[in-house]
Amino acid sequence: MLVVLSSLAFLGCRGDISRSPDAACEDGDASGAEAGDPAADFGDQEDDAGGEADEAGGDPGPVPEQDWDRHDLTFRRTVTLMPHPQRARTDLPVLVTIDQPNQFVLRDIAVFERRPDGQAQPLPGWAFANPDGGVTQVAFTAPGVTPAGTSRQFLVYYRTAATPEPWQWRDTGWVTRQQLPGSRIAISGGCCELSREVDEAAGRLLSGRRTSGAATLRLLAADWRVAEGFSNSYQLQSNTTVYQTQAVEAEPFSAIHFDADEFQGACAVTWNRHDPVDHLLTMTQRVFRDWPFLQFTIAVSTSAPDLTFSSNDWSSRYLYLSDSYDRMVSDTRGDESIAKIWDTNMRWLVVYDQNSGRGFGWFIPHRGVIRADAEDGPTEIFDSYGYSAGGDRYFSALWMAAEDKNDIVDLFDALKPGVQLSSPESRDLNIVEPVEGTFYFPDDTLRVVVSTPGNSLPVSALLTLADGTELPLDMQRVDNGWIWESTPPLLLTVAHPPGSWTIETRSGNETRRARIEFRHPQHPRLLFSATELDQLRARRNDSHAEIWNTMLGMAAGYPEPMDDPGPGRDIRSYADRLINLALIQLLDPGQPYDELLWNYFFKMLRYPNWTSSERPFNNYDLTVGHFFTALALAYDWHYQRLTPDQRRELRTRLADLVDDFIERGWLRHYPDIDWTHYVTVTNNHYWIRNAGVAAVAYVLQEEMEEERRQAWQDRTEANLSVILSVLEADGTSNEGVAYHSYGQINLFPWLDMRDRVLGGQSALSTPWFANSILWDLYSITPGGDDNYGGPANFGDCPPYHYNPPRTIQAWLAARLDNGHAQWLAENLQWPRLTAFSYLWYDPTVVAVDPDTLPPWSVFENKGIFVWRSSWNNDATYFSLKAGSYFGGHEQPDAGHFILHRAGVPYITDYGYSYWKMTDEHNLILVDGTGQYGQDRQWMAAVDPQHWATLPFLLASTAYFDLVADPTPMYQSPHLQSWQREVVGITPGIFLVRDVMEADQPVTFTWLLHSYRTDPPTSENRSYSYRERRLENPWEDQGSGSWLLRPQDAAPALHVKDCSSSSWSAVVEPGLFVPEQDLDAGGYNENLEPFQLGYRLRRDYHAAAASSLVAAWFDAGLEAEPLTVTNAEGVRLYDGNGNVVVNIWPFSGAPATLAGLTVQGLMGGIRRDRPAFWGRELTRLENSGQVLVQAQSPLSLFARTEHAASADDPHLLITRAASTVTVSVYCPDEPGQVTLDGNPLTFSWNQGLLSLEVPAGRHRLEMY
């Protein structure tokens, strides 16, 4: 059995956050004598001792018992074997990576076990490294039985030198090698032989699956060729740059090295590379005489101090296995069918054949991603080290094959607990406390502790303050041993000068120094300063009374935090509770929630779920991000109330957790981002993770080692820059309105903290912020009895916001001085408020009513068009989407539309889907196939070449004509084109025409969804479909007509098939996979489909098809299809005759139906509220009366027949590709015509108004 320690396990030597990782592992200053110098043997020191005793202190007293087992070795580390909670382990081998800053660890080592009786038991041990001396590892066996739940301690003694020991092949008989010349290099011994095929002429290793037999991994005892090929890639990063991924085998190697002794044998290949920066790359394969696995290591060496493997890299090391496997078992997921699982908490994965039992396993010494692929031929196994080695300079893995896969599983399970490694300890003199770089603050106590485990001489110490003041310290031996302490401890106060202090200790010829930092931190500072507190407190009884009372009401309902949430309970809301409680008790300490505040604070801080792979937080990264922000704010606001020990606990805990979080790849950086990762950086997860880390970075400024903290801040700044560069200028979110609100309410505190620390106005950095106000405003559907009907639920969006628009809009209103945002913050009847509402709401911003905006808008990037008949609560609401598709919480819905009225959904979106499918939307299918990105839980990113477009739009208050082209989004190889045109006529007539063409006959399926709902039961919700989701809202009226009744008290929507083609039609149950279990509640983890309402399904089989469907609310209207050989259309009529006639000619030739002649792509007329319109018209005529005569194609909407006034003038909305001379029917001669508010020259003759219209979209008014 084996226990492995990687660089991530050096958390043990990081310890307190107040020191850097490097400083924590250094042995003070230079070690006095040269490490590894024989003249520096401890035995020489006795001769020099006498002359130093008087200088160091008084009478040293009795010579203490020394605690050093090998006086010829100058350093040691303590290796603690971590307990396995469930099983005993026997003869447990240990493999530990030991680095010594600026020195090389030599092979001459000694290992002792520190036994419970205090005695040290010597054990065999070996040390070995890469050819350049990097990645030194120590190996030994923990003998006998290690009981379950028991840890053991071992001491590793070693010495160092300024240069590495060279590799040497020692012919010990158990291991052999294959060198060049030849077609391969190999190392063979112990369990395995590993061979790499070489293109000797090119000087390159050959990668990929090989059939020559020269690239293999063989299990020697079984003569089994386990693998038949390898490939490796890597990516480097610095503090400022992430470089491109590189293939290891792509370039000629520089050298091949072999090393062997009685314990291990290794083959290493090195590359001296200059791209992107100078570095040495080393790939090492190592076999062991007595251990049943081999080790793979890849490492980078460079003079650049900040160059490491990148945590952004999704590149992998591949092993191409010779056999096909059908099962796999891992430490996190158990036994299951083989699949490419992405699990960032894995430590090991074993693939096996369930018939023979044979298996192969991959083990990494820290959490990461290991995956297997058995889809095409023999199995491949690989890791993605962006989640494994990011931030380090080497990566290692163990590979093991066995005839019985249980042998691998048992071994890997034994490996998992790992070891902890102490900081280096010198034989002669060590400053144990404080550690280099430790931060101290007023009210802390400074105590200096020194150890001299192999030295009997006395110790002296001198403390130098930041202003140069020197304070000698009285060092006293503890219990006549080898530990010395300063007495009495120094109590630090604000009178002591802030800055860097130095501690210098001496014993004999040895000197050690440590730098510490003394600071006077200022709190609060993240969202407001101490000088703003009085003003904040005064708001409670004035402008913010409603918000304050809401905060108190929420606090009164909080239960106690649970002791152990485990992986099954989502406790993200604890962060909101903590922030609310912390602000309440800060502003009014007399409130009765103080004990609850600290219960939440310390429970959240101390949960083991932060780092538990067996019981991680539910929604792990989100919970961690939320908790980081909440704990940082509570610490900032209540710093003065915490004891020094409590402050230290939080600083240490959060900083170690941030390091772990970043090292595991949760804050990946995308400097050269493209469409494949747009979804990642615009995702709420990414924002919340970065916001949490940024909060910790800002709150611990001046309270920890700056280089370490600055690295977090730099990462979040770099990520923020990428986020802002990708946000779409139209203000939308690919995740939908609900997740948009969730992202914003976590993004905005981050920006507030950031702007306070670094300056600037982040809200002005991109148009996205200002335009997101409009998107939020236009995405709120009319509300019936109140003015909140829920959001337009494109994407993964339920019928309500996740976070209150009032809070979000308060931030935007205050930062941008935006009156429309202020109107939402003050008037929207969705009353839920938060602690951030209290901080963000600025009553001095003047609210502006939405009535000042047109009732329609288009958000061009996302391709979302919104039209409402008015801004009243009973308005009709239509929206269609056809634009960019980042994926994730987005859905394959290009061309999909919804229709609501007065808070009631008629033509619907299912909302949050756990399995994204095209057929859940009001779209077409082609032979049953849908759009790119579908058929998965989270929509795949779509290449921009496949994004949908809105090629045409003309809209006004009373009318719109919209054309969507979703064709590129369809996966069907036969679909040539699909255009969807929707004509909307106030207050509620909609004509939907679809024209499809394929390169062969196909089945076109046309879908329209609806469900029954109940009205909202409270002001902070909208409609609900749970109780009525199995009811059918469709009433078949025959002859291709239906009535939609989604609510009993709501008017029906009439739906009529007016197509010239004969479509089959059926109303059938609508099925989808919701996020929530619609029966039992909770997450729908099993991805079960549920029925939600019914859908109208129409089918037509042909190479080309058109569909025309009319929908309207007026019960007095009826619809009739209009068809001739060269056109199709529809007329809506009542008892007084035609109300609306609309025609689509099939070609450019004129077409006449119901007295209306159209020459163009589309034309229509309305008689009850006189108006006429068309798209790319050259002529429009009604019963012989010319309505439009254009020199070249012109699209327009015209109201010219009513009695005009200043408030309601005659109106002409136009759109043209070039300047057009046009005559338009206008019965009364106008006195003035304006174009976009400016006077326009015109002529009028016998009811025809003639004028010249420029290219583009324009508004003409006639008085």
C-alpha cells in the first residue's frame, strides 16, 4: 500500500495565513554553515561552544537532552500518516515530495518513526529526484499494522547542497533499461515495463495509439500488454498570462536519462523549450522493486518565479489501453457503467471488465478529474490537470494494472487519506514562533519561541520595530529542554509603530532572522466606512423604514443553523441570513439577534464540508462563493467585537480555503476567450465564485502576506475584465431573467468592494449595465391585479425572479442615476427586499415611469423582441427570441415565442428544464430533429455561425412585423431554410407564418404549448401551474380551430389554422424534464419527465411547406383562410365585415385576396381602426384605392385616416434599404410633415401624399 503527497498537501507547511507558502517552508535565513558541507558537521560545534556562551546569555545550566537522531544530517521534516476512518492498513508505503527553497535535497537520508513511548525507531528509506534535482521524493514503509482511525509520525532527516546529485544507473539486477539507438526507450522492473516509441531521425517521442508494439505498458507477471500508446499536453501560466496549450511529444527532446538503485528505476525525457518562455520540461516514468504500480511525473523548471502549470488547462495525459472495459469504480461515485464523468473531487478511478475482473487504475494525490472513454474501440483513460496540477510546477500520478481490479481498489482506498508534511526544521536553531511573515495587530500578544533540537547552547533574541527601535528579549529555556521562549510576552497596542519588524535570534555561531508585520487595520471598509455609520443608522426611521422592517421580519423567522448540512442540504441562504443579521446588529446593537448572528458566523466558518470530499456542500462552488462574501462582510462590520483569536481563526481559515478553491480550478482564467467559453464567464457560478474570493482578498488587505493576497485580487480582476468584455451590450443574459437576477445581486457587491479599493465606476464600463435595466423592465410581464406578472421565462427561468428586482434596480438606479431603475425599485409590487436594499436604495434618484418608453423593444445581441399593447397591468405581451446562444442555462429555442395577457400565460415556455430539448418550445422539428446544443442537461455552446438572427423588424405602439431566421440553429442536414414571420396588431391579434424548405421531402412538425394555471396568491409571486398542470387548456372547435383557456376567469385565446397547406393536427400532453420534482418537490435528480399542460402538434410531409396560424382575443372576431395560386392570407371579420386582411404573395407578382392587392413580400389592412402595412412593398391597393405606390421596396405601417391632432397625428413608420420616393394614401391634406421630428418636403394630390423617405427606420408624423 502507498500514501502519496503532492504539492497541494503542503497545506501543512502553509499553516497561518499570515505567511507565504515559500516563507513558511524556509529555514529562516541561511543555515549558518553551508548545507551539505562536511566541514559543517555538528560534531565540530562543541569545540567552538565556549566562546559564545557568555554572549548568548547567562549560565546555560545543565546540558539538556537533545532531540536529533542523525547529527550528520542538518534538516528534518515530520511526516504524519493520516488516519483511515474505516480500515486498518498493513505495511503501508509512503511517498513524500520534499522541496527545500534554493537548495537540492540529497539522496543521503534517514527515516525514523516517532513511537508513542518517545523513542525513535530507524527505518529503511530512499530519496530520488528528477535529473535537474527537482521534485525530490522520499520513500519508506510504515511497518506493521496502522489501525483504523490512527495516525503515525515519522521523521525524515536529510541534507542539502547547492547543486543536484547526478542521475546514475546502478545495475542492481532487478531493473533493466532500453536505450537509444533503436526504435524505443523503456524501463522494466518490479510490476511493470513502460516503453515509449521513438522517431529517432526526428528525435521525437511518438504519441497516440500505436500498433507497432513499441509503445506499451506491460504487467510483467501476467505478460499482459495493458496499454498501447500515450499522449501528453500541458499549459503554463504566469501571474499575468495564460499561455497556449502545448503537446509534450510535438517537439524533439533534448536528452534521455536513466537512474536506478536497489529501490527504484526511472527513465526521464527532457525538453529545453523556449516557447512561450524558456523552461525545462521533464517527463519521468518510475518503477519500484516491491510496489505494484509505476509513477508518472511531468514537471517544469524555469528561472521565472511565477511560472506554473495552468489551472485553466483542460489538456490531459492520455493512456490508450489495449482492452475495452465496461465498468468503472471511483472514490467519489462508486461502481457504475463506464462514462466520461466530470468530477473535480476524484482521487482515483479504476476501469475494469466485469467478466474477467481485469482492471487498470489511475490515482492522483489530490482532488482532480480523471475520465475514461470507451465509446470508440479500446478504452482510453486520462486526466484533466487544470483541476489537478494548476498552480504547481509538477504533476504526478500512479498507474496500476491487476488481474483482479479489487486489488487496485483496495490499494487506492488505502492511499487516499495521504500524509501531512511539516516545515523544514534545522538541527541547530529554528524560530518556531512567529513564523516568517506573520501578521500581528493591536491587542495581539507577541511571543518568540525558538528550538535547538541538536544544539545545547543558549539563545538570545533581539526585536527591531518598524521605526528602528530595538527591544532585547529575555529567552528562557522551557523545562531544561531544547525549546526557548521569550518572557514575558509582549502585548501589542496601537502605540506600536506599524510596518515590518525583525526578530534576530542567535545560538553559538548560528543566526536566524524572521520578519513579521504589525498593522492597524481599518474596519468597516468593504461597502462603507466607519464615518458613514451614523448616516446609515439614521435611515432606519426615515427613508428606509420599510426595508428595515422587512429585514427585521426576516430575521425573526430564521431558525438556528444546522450542525451538519452534509451534501444533501442546500444552505446557500445562510449567507443571506448572515449578511442580514450582521447589518441589523451593526446598525442597532439592541436588536435581539446577536446570539443568532454569531451562531451563523462560526457554524459557517467551521463547517467541515468546505474541504470534505465525502460530504461537500450541496451546490459546492456556489455555497463557498456565498459564504466567502458573507463571512467577509460580517468580519468587516464586526471586526472590533471579535477577539484576536477569533480574528486569527477567520483569517487563517478563509485564506487557506481560498488557496484551495483557486488551486482546484474554480477561478479559471480565459485570457483568449472565444465562443466555447462565453457561457462559463457569463454564468452565475463564475460570478459568485469570483465575488467571494474578491471579498476575502479585499477584507484581508493589510492583514496577511501581500503577495499571496494580491494574487487572489489579480485573478479576480483579470476574470472581471473578461466577464465585462463578453457581456452583451444589449443588457441581456443567456441564462434567462431569473438567473440574471441571481448573478446581478452577487456581482454588484463585488463591484462595490472593487471600486472602493481600486477606484473607478464599474457600472460605466460597458453598456450592459444600463441596458440591463431595460431588459429587466421589458422582461416583466403585465400583472393583472398588480404590476408583476412574472418574467418572460426564456432559458432556465421559473415564473418568478430568483432575486428581487427592487434590490437589483436600486443598485443600478444609484450607480447610473437612472429613473427607470428607480421606478422599479420603488413601485414594482414584488416586495421582497434584502439587506443590500438597505445599502443600495438612494431616495434622491427621481423615478421615471415606464410610460415614457415605447411599449416595444428589441435586444439585438440575444435576438429578443418584446411588444406589449400598453404599459397597463392588463396589457397583452408578446416576445420572441432568435439570437446568440452561449449555452448552459440557455435553451435551444431560436424562433420560439410566448404570449401573455394580464398576468395569464397563454402560449407558454416550460421554464427551467433539466434536459434541454427543442420540442419543449413553440418551434418546428425536421424529421424529429431539433437545434444545436440540445439533448443534454446544460445546453452546449453553439458556434456563432449557427446563431439565429432577426433579419427584419418594424414596430410601433399599434403594430409590429417581425421576421426571424432560426435556420442555422437546426441540426437537420436537409433543412435549407426556415423563416418565421409574426405580424402583431393591437390590442391582441397575432398572425404567425412559417415558410420551410428542405432538399428532400421531410416531416415538418409545428408545436404550440400551453398549460392551465392558477392566479397568484401573493404579491411576490405570479401564476402557478402545479395544481392544474394535468388539465387541458385546449378546446377543439373543429375545422382547425381551437380555444385556449389557461384560467377560468381569463378570456380565451382563439387559434385558427389558416394555412394553404393541409397540416395534420393533434392536441397531446406536453412533457419535459423540470428542475423540480413537480409531485414531491426538491430537485429532479433522476431527470424524470413530467407532464405540463398540452401542446398543439401539427405535421406536414413535403420538401417545402408554409404554415399560417392566427391567434386573437376578441370573441367577436372569426378568421378565414385566404388562398389563391400565388398567395395565401387570412381575413378576420365580425358582423360588420372585414376587420383585418393580410396577404403573403408567393412571388414578387401582385396578388389579390378579399379586395386587397399586394405587390411585395407581405401586406395588410385594418378597417375598424383604419391602418395599413406591408413588408418590402411597391404597391398596396384596397378595392381600387391606392394605399402605397413606391418607387422601390418599402416596409411601412400607416395610420392616416383618423382625425389627426397634435397628440394623435397621422403616422407613418418606414424602413427601407435605400432612399424611396413613395405615395401614401392620406385622405386629408396635411399642413406639415415631419421626419423624426424635422420638417420634410412633401406634396399632396387627391388623397395621395408624396414624399421621399431616406434609408433606414424612420417615424413620419402628419398634422
